[in-house]
Amino acid sequence: LSIIVWDHPELTLPAGPQRSQLESGSTVNENGAIFYPYLGQVRVAGRIVGDVQRELTERLQEYIPDPQIEVKVAAYNARKVVVTGAVNAPQSLAITNIPLTLLEAVNASGGLSASADGQAVSIRRGNNTTNVNLQNFLESGQANNNPVLHGDDIINVPTLETAQAFILGKIKAPGIVALGR
């Protein structure tokens, strides 16, 4: 979070020309809190920026008369989705304040590969797995086949290739047996 207390540079991390907004911001720790001078730990996870701004303003009034505070999200780094399988560039994608749909995640991962099965894309969210027919969305625009993703979702695009077994040894007909997908 980027927190500016106007007319109190001692409470604002210096940005300077060499530091980005991200580098001069307060990092949210694993407990969902930030440390702020005079106040100690301030819980920010799951809260909107306006609530955090109001809390900081109220709590700082004990130390500063009429504090003017600006709070902004400097960067979203904690929540990601993972795109795996038959895409051209499997990767992790950050969840930001702009909703990320399945199609956008697949496109950001280089799109479907030539061997991809767009009809059986799976989204694992916690212990639940949902199969999505992304091909249906692309061909007929069925919105339920392009869901908005949440942090920690794992997207897997399977391949159309069938599994095979090679039968060898002292048998009448050695060869390849198709096992299906």
C-alpha cells in the first residue's frame, strides 16, 4: 500500500526519482497487516482502501491534528492463478483489481496449443474442480464457460492426444494399444 500523510514527510516513505510506488509502499505481511509508525500493526487484508484510510485517519488523530491521508494500492502481488497444460506459455498470473477471466488467462499464457482440448479445461479452486468448455464460449459466447478467476485457482488445459500402451514380449500380437484420454 502507498500511504501519504500530507504535511508529514516523516510518516511517508520517501519515493524519490529512483523508487517506484511499489518500492516506497508498505508491504502487507503474511498476517494481512502492515506496520505503521505510532500505530503498530494495522490489519488491511480483505478491506477496501477507504476503510483503511478512515482507520489510519482516526488513529493518527491522537498524534497529529486533522491528518490528511491518502491510501492507494501500490501493487497486487499476493494472489495468483496458475495456468498449466496445453497452452503455449504456462505461467502464474497475478490477480489485480481488474477481474481476470479464464479466456484472458489462457490468452496471457500464449493461447491454446495445437494439441489443446478446449472442451475440457479444468479449474481447481481449493478442493473443488470444475470442468469448463472454453471452446463453447469461443464459438457461441456462452458466458458461463468463461468464469472470473479467483486467487489460487489452478487452470489445466488437457491435450487431445490419447494415451498409448506398448505391448511387447511373448504374445501373439505385440503392438500399440490406445488407452484413450
